[in-house]
Amino acid sequence: MRRLSPRGRGEFVRGPFVSPGRKVLPMSDPEPGPPPVPSDGHHVEDTAAVSPSPTSGGWRLSGFWRYVLRRALLVPAQLVFVLLILYLAINVPADYAAGPPTGLLGYVQGFYQVVVNDFTGNWGTTNLQLAGYVTYKVPWTHIYAYYIPPSIQIAVFALPIAAALAYPVSMLAGWSRRPGLDAPARFLTLTGALLPVFVIGTLVMNAVFFSYLGYFGDIPSQGLIPSIGWFIDHGGYPSWFLDNFITRPTGFPLIDALIHHAWGIAMISLTKTLLQALVVAVAYVAIFFRHARSVVRSVSEEPYIVGARARGISERTLLWRHAAKRVTPSFFLIFALTIPEYLGVQFAVEAAFVDQAGFGFLTFTSLTQGNLAPLDALVFLLAILVLVWAFVVDIVAIRLDPRGVASR
């Protein structure tokens, strides 16, 4: 609309001409909706958990928290489905051999009892022989409490080593077009994926056997503590050992050795832990690399990366500053999806190194002896770990890349 300026010259201004004293009304009310998300996937404002509804005057959850609620409600349903598979695979054959239940109602009641027992910790008892001749009835909850700390000790070292190996190798191999870097990485990871983890652990153990024996006077197997021969040469087992392979008070061999100032045992426990953690990390990187490399390769071909390269931005900046932010949520999701493979890798390494106080050795001996009783509750615990971890990683990935909320 044309309006005269104070100098008398006409100029065009935007907006409606408003007479003095008249109230300005908006052209149209904006449609309610979530705050805009930039195209690069980063928040400009932290979205609140709830926002006022302009129509009803109440409060409603934002898109992110609605997704979190739906995802949290899905975890119990997934867990019950896992228990159903376990019941059909383990309990039904055993019950049918002892005496088939009377009709479909008997199977339903049996499954209900299994669910109640798993959630309440009523996992039964087993015979535990101590000192070679005394047998005790011990609940499986106590057995699992003995076996959890050594497996956690390996995972605490294996996961950072795996991340330190997998992240740069996947980024460089997926980004580079040079066959001198991509081809060897694919060859090594494919070889590691094809070889059984048990074989890799055995090969590594045999490779370091004589050097380890000459330096520590010990063998690299027999768990995360020194072997029986080492204790015999050093005056026997200390008082803080239970049944020759369980340590007290925490159950973590390295921590308990440090608490009791047993520096020789602590050094051997640390060395064995690092050795097994390195084998676990290398074997898991072979699995992780196959998924992560393709993600980096697809990001390197996106239009904004191609345009930035055309403007002269260095490849190092594009890779470690721009592409790294883009692939981090995908890397989290890949790790969440491959966590069962990671657990299988660690259990196989524990069995190869004869970790008598590890879950891998417990699973291996149960399968070889045909005793499936400990596997029911063990798989239940692992299912909780996998589902909760997948839930947490999924939420973290959504926070890092909020564009995924709309698609989910």
C-alpha cells in the first residue's frame, strides 16, 4: 500500500494501513504444532516435555515424550514374547517327556507359572559341591550373583576397546574411495566374521602361551585369576577366595585383589582381562563394521556433503565434523541391534579361556551336559539386558537426531 513519508515522497511499505486508534488484528492465526527442527538435525530450543494445547487449554506431551512412552510400554510386551519362545523351546519338551499336560489349559497354566517364577526370582535350586566332597542346595539366584561380576569385568574393558577400534575403522573405510584402505579393512573384518570366535580365542591363547608362562609363571586360561599351579607355588588360595574361583567381597577379581593388596593376583587378573577383552573387541568389530561402513558410505554421498566438498571444504573436516555427527545416531542403533551378537562373542571367548566364574562357561557346560535348567533364567536376564539397552540407545539416538520422531 502506498503511504507518504514525512518528506512528502511516496514510498511503499509492507503491511496493512492502520488508522490511528484502530486495533491491529492478525491476518490469520498460526496453526499449532511442534517447534521447527533445523535441516541438520540439531535442536535450536530444548523441546519441553509438555506444551499447552491452544484448543482445550490443557497439556499434551511433545512428540519426543510420546515416542518414549510408547517405546517404554513396548518393552514388557517384548519380554513376555521372549518368555513364550523360551517356554515352547525349553519347558514344553521337558514337561511333555515327564507327562503331557491335560489339554491347552495345562500349557497356559504352565506358561503363566513360568512368567510368575521368572519375574519373582523363583528360579529353583541346584547342587553345588564345595571343597570336593560337601554338597549344598544353592538357589540359582546365588549362582548368578557369583557369575555376573567376572563377565561384567570383561565387558567393562571390552566395550571401550571395541569402540576405539570400530569407530575410526568404520569411518575411514566407509569414507575413503581408495582401495588400499577399504579393501584390507573389509578383508580382515570378513575373515574375523567367518572364523568362529572360539577358534580365534584358542589361537590367541596358544600364541601367547609360552611368553605368558615365562613372564608370570602362569597360564593364560583358567578364568580371570591365576591358575591352580600358580597358587600352589605361592602358598595356596588366600582366605578371600570361595571355592577356588569366586572372590570376595565384591566378586570382581581385579577389585578384590586390589582391596586385599594382592598385587601379583591383581596384575595377572588385569592381564587376563585385557587379553580376553581384546579378543572380544576384535571379533565384535568384524560384526559391527559390516553395518557401520555402509552407513558412512551413504552419508558421504548426501547432497550437502557433495556441495560442501565442491566449495573446497577439506575431507578431514567433512568426515570428523559433519559426517561424524550424522552417523553417530546410526552407530548407536547398530550397537543396540548387535548387542545379542556381542554377548554371544563374549560368552564364546569366556568358554575358550575356561572362565569358571563366567556366564559363557556356565552356558557352555550346561549345553554340553544337556542341563537346560540354568538357561531359562539366564536367557530371561539377558533378554531384560538387551531390551532395556536397546530402549536406552534408541532414546539417545532420537535425541541426537530428532528427525526420527516424526517417522516413528
